[in-house]
Amino acid sequence: MNPAVNATLLTNRPVASQKLQPSQLITHRFPFNQMLQAYETFGNAMQEKAMKVILSNDP
């Protein structure tokens, strides 16, 4: 099974039962103007230890 799919399946139940807050899964944040870096980070999730990568339009 794909590691990303496996990680998603492992986190769905705890999030649904409110034992785990989704914000706890965010490992990387990028401003929107660094979209390519964010994409590369997520694409190399195992190396980067990236679980959830967030793009933000905040200044």
C-alpha cells in the first residue's frame, strides 16, 4: 500500500473521533508564493518528514 494512503487511513479514525486535531498533522507551512517549494516538500514527504503541507495566502 502507498505510504501516503496508509498514513491517511491511520489518521482518519482518530480525527473523526476527535482524539486527534487535524492541526496536529501539519508539519510544514508555506506562503502561496513558495508553492513550488511546498510541492517539492510534499513530493519528497519521506525525506522531508512531511505529513501535511499547508499553503497560505497570509502575508
